[in-house]
Amino acid sequence: MTRRETLCAYPGSGEPGAGGLAQQAGRFVVERPSPESPHVVLRLRIGGAPVVAWALPRPPSAEPGERLLALRGDDDPPEGGDQALVWDAGEVGNLGDEPLERALAGGRLTIRLDGTRLRGSFTLVRTRIGEHDEQWLLGATGVSEPTDEAAP
């Protein structure tokens, strides 16, 4: 499955919004842009909106309370082309009180990731808006169940 298929595929009929958590929110993928890249990229597809992306120094941790600096990047164009290595992918669900699109604009997302390696609740909080970038913190807030700790 290609990265685009990973972000756009939904359970059930294969159509957007065809059941499961995808009906409530969307899909996620954590990828290393190239084998030599020192960072990974977390991409969320929220509803029918374009992909939202953050660069992380390493894959997210399953440990509640541990935080990673997340730099908001180009939303739709993936880095690295076909060299990107998918570390994890799956469904993302909204645990917050407002729609994810509004929570993103407000700078605080509370989500559930259901992937192969990452399972649990996470919070993304915007900490700073700069002239050329947005800084966020990503942290696990609930029980996660990683199934494989190996790096790509």
C-alpha cells in the first residue's frame, strides 16, 4: 500500500467515511521521509481536509506524560517521495469536545491513534506561532499498546 493509500484508505467499503473511527475523524501515518532522515513525520488526514503534518525528532512514545517537540510542516506534499518509510499507520479518532478542524485551528487536539504500533490517546498542543513555523508538543495521555518497538 502506498503512503497516499495509507492516508486515504478507510475500513469497510474503501470509501472515505466508510465506518469505524474513520467516520468520526480520519487516518494517520508516521513515516521517515528517507532512510537517512534523522526525523519522522506525523501526518493526519482530518475528515475531507488536506493532510496536516508535523516533524518529530523520533517516533511518538507510548509513555504517558512523555512529550515531543512537533514542528508543523507542509500539510499535503509528502517529503522524500517513494523513499519514505512508513513506521505506523491507522485510524485517528477525536477525543475532544469540538470537531478536529476547529480544535486544530484552536491549537489543541486530543486524539486516539489506532495503528499497528501506536494505540492510545495523545494530545497535540500548539505552544508558539512563529513567522515561519508553528511549534507544538505531542504527548501520550493514556494507555498505549505498542506492538513493535523497532525503528524503520
